[in-house]
Amino acid sequence: MRQIHLGAMFPGTNSNTVWNDPRSGSYLDFDTYVQFAGNAEQAKFDFVFFAEGLRLREQNGRIYERDLATRPDNFTVLAALAAVTDRIGLTATINSTFNEPYEVARQFATLDHLCAGRAGWNVVTSWDRFVGENFRRGSFLRKEQRYERAELFLDAVMRIMASWRDGDLLVDKESGRFVADPDVGAFEHRDAQFDIAGHFGVPPGPQGRPVVFQAGTSDEGREFAAARADAIFGMYSPVEEKIAFYADVKGRLARYGRTNDSLLILPASTFAIGDTDAEAREVAMAVRHQQVDGRTAITFLESLWNRDLSAYDPDGPLPEVDPLLEGTRASELAGVRHYPDRIATAREWRELAEAKNYTIRELVIHIMGWQTFIGSPSTIADQMMSMVSAGACDGFIMVPHILPHALEQFTATVVPILQERGVFRSEYEGTTLRDHLGVSAAAASTR
């Protein structure tokens, strides 16, 4: 029976969270992070995962209200959690577009030592100049350039981490002192993006290198994952799309000399739990309405329409005007989603709204407010096992809607059922994140 891998995502202030719920903890109070990670570790999860936010988002000069809950630095949080956890993996998104290889190599190598081999890195690119304004390069990279830089960035980081060789640092038996080769940590890396050379000051951590995650679903992202990643942070999608994605990515592994079990696919998964399936459906609908208030609905619609829609009533009908195709795209400015064909998508949304008699807010709730798993604990366990057996994924990254406590219902009710059925561990068998996931350190080695 296939074992299920489980991670827990601390999503920050995105559309999944209901940060203004009275039960939600502070995103700056360390206790929030301690409780979240501690709960996941007690349930024997593989890892906790932290999303990244490099700038407060805005549209039409208005800051997203939920972003004001703050978006703290991931390395700082992970380093602090290393001191208060023992076995759970510590994984976070770190951008390859607006960072430098030496700095990231040093931070991850240090973290892997501090947490005794539990560090993981979700390698992402950034595609909008809105975020780029916070950095000296400014602007943004085109799609093909983003993945080129990501490949070269990862190459550079891995080359720097590999600069320490066996025997570089030895203990002199007579004096008991460390002695080092004069070239210890020496590296040189020159390509289209980077021209760096020097000495790396941190020896390899217990894992050799951090576990590498990748989150893109484009063709370039899939190829990058097949060649370089240990795990994929999957996006929300219907199960049929998950199966197709899984088969496609796994089918690319052989060309890089890799086997199916060398790369794990772990989709982000939200949930609504009730004592019965009917009660869970009521919970799910209540959460959806919490996630999408009137302003959120209008902001979401503006990302497609590329217009200021603040004059529209969120409890009224969709705009009759078509989206703007000219001028600065909202998605370039504010980090919101891309739409290949805005006119066609608007037409589809209008047809759906007319058929269902949806208001703007009801339509947005339908489009963006949904849960992957809805049901009693037993029903959700059945659904998870079915998806893994069907070849849709290797496990799940659970995303609660309220932090830090919403995960506790899942760990208290669903996890024990998975353990009883023999598909999820009851105790940790290894000590590193690589042990938990069962992946080797070879995939992201320099080429």
C-alpha cells in the first residue's frame, strides 16, 4: 500500500486565509509559528512550508487589505523554528529572480546545520515588475528569461555548496586542531547571469544540500522540475488535471536518468471537515463566504477586466463592458494571475453567472473559493487514498484557512485514520527531511 506524504503550508496572507477571523493568530507573534509547526510535527508530517511575499500587493493604488497582516522573512522564521522543533522538515519559498546565489547558498547551508538536516527550498521565479520595484534590478523578466535565470541560479547555488570536498577540513591527531586545504571552499561560476568566484565559508550540512521544491506548472516549469527538483508544490486543480500533470512530469524523468520515486508531486490541498459530510459542506460554504468579501470580489474581477471596477456593486451583475486589452496589464503591476484570452474568459464567466444567476461576489466565490477535500474525517481519508492510488499525486500539502489552529482539526481527526489504515507513519523513522521524503541528494547537483 502506497505511503502518503504530508506537508503543512503556512500560507501567509493569500486568498485561502481568513486573517481577520477572531480565531486567527498574529502573523508576527512567534507563538503562531511555534503552534503551527508543533502541531504538524506532533502529527509526524514530513515538513512545514512557508509561502513568500516580497511586497504588499495593490491594485489601482489600493493595498490588498489582507496583506496588512504582514509578510515576514522566511529565513528568519525557519531559523527560529529550528530551535523549537526536532524532526519536522523546514521548507520555504526563496525567489531566484531577486536574490544572489552566494547569499542563498550561505543561508540554506547555515539553516541545514542549525536544524540538523531538515532544510527545504522552494525555488520560484518572479514575473512582475510590481515586486521588482523593491529591488535594484527593478522591472521583471520575461517568461523564457525567468526559467533561464532559475536554472542558472540553482546551478550556481549547488556549485557553491559543492565547493567543500571530502577531506577539506581535517583534525590533526597530534594537536587536536582543525587543519584545512588552502583551496577549501573555492568556487568559480560564470554564465549568462552570474560571474562569481571566491571561497564558501560553510561546510555541507547533514543533507549535503537542501531538498529542492518547484512550484511552476508551465512546460518550462515541468521540465525544470523533472531535471532538478526533489518535489513539486502542486497547484489547486480538479483530480483529472492532477492525473494528467502527474503522468506528464513523471514521464519526463527518464531523459534525465531519474526514476519515478526520485520526484514527489504534492498538490496544495484545502479542506473542510464536519462530523458528517453534510455538515462539512455547510462549513465549506461558510469558509468560502469568509474568504471572499465584496472588495475581494471586485479586486479579483479587476485582474481579468484590467479596469477600475470599484463603482460596481459586488452583489450586482457582472460588467457588460469587455476587459481592456491595451495599456499596462493589471497582472504585470500587481502580481495577480495571467489570462491567455481575457475576452473569452469574461464571456465564460458571464455565461456561468447567467446560468446560475450569480452576482459578482457569488461568481468569484464559485471560481476561487473552494476546498480540495470536503467531508467527515473518514470521507476525507478515503478521498486522499483514492487520489494517491489513482496516480494523481504522492501526497498533499495541507493549507488551513485560519492560522495557527485550523490544522489541528485535520491532525486530530484525519491523520489517525490514515495511520490506522497503514498509509501514513505513526513515528519518524529518519532524522532529515530527505529521510522523510525518501529522495536522494542527486537531482539538483551541478551539471
